[in-house]
Amino acid sequence: MFTIPVLDIKSDPLDVLLAAVGYRLSMLADSDNEEFKALLEGRNVTIEIASAEAEVARYFSFADGQFEQNSGHATEADLTITFKDSMTGVKLLTKGDLPSFMTAVQEGNLSIEGEYSLMMWFNKLAKHIVPTVPEECKTYIQQAKPYAYKAQKFTNHWIGVAKHKLGK
């Protein structure tokens, strides 16, 4: 049975996203997904992802087919990706588009240190992070989308009201 380890997760959006990615990678590493396990085979690397502005960092270690995530900076990372701020990181990571990363580097919104080839490898891993939605569930998801959009508008409205009342 898969258990979720207790981790130090900040309320920062990038840290929450990275922790969720780490949980999913843990699940995949423990699964019987042969394609994913083949990507891990023979890899002994550490990838750190951070936000300069928010002082958030999390690193993922891959060693002999095993996976581990940790909060904070790695002692030695083979690849370090540092976003200028958390929201830039969230936007780029959820988009999952390598050319967008390169554009962000050119614009100074992202810095990359270490083995660039690991970006391509991690991108291959990332394709497994979002699970496939079973065909029988797709209809329900489509039916729920309008309600999710309404809830999002409602939430955004009340967040705006709260910010106004707080003078922010």
C-alpha cells in the first residue's frame, strides 16, 4: 500500500505544486509502470527546483530506481532550476512546454544550472505525472466543468472583496 510521507510543505503555490509532483513521482516509482521504471533505470541524479523570490526549494533524488523528495536546497544537485518567483514556476511547470522554459531563460525569469540534458529526461518523467482519465469518467468531468468555472469566479470575487477590505 502507498503511504504519503509527512513533508515540510509551505503555503507557497510552487512548493505545494512541487510536493504534489513529488507524491505522484513516489507513486509511480512504487508502481508496476514498466515505462516509468525504465526511465529511472541507471539514473542517479538530483534535481532541485526553487523560487528565488519566495526562498522556496525542493529537490527530487533518483537513485537506483528509487525516488525521494525533500524540502530545501540539495547539497549537490545535478540540475538546478530556479524561477524568479513562485507563480512563474507554477505557470511554466503546469504548461509543461520546454520551449517556454527556454523563452523564460532568455527573459531572465528562470535560470538553469547543471546538466541541461536532465531537463529532457525530467520532461519524459513528467509526461507520466498526470494520470490517464478513464473513458467512463470523461463525460462526468465535462459535465462538472461549468460548475467548476462558476465556483472559480465566485471564489475570485470573494478573494477580491477580502483584499479590498484588507487594503491590499
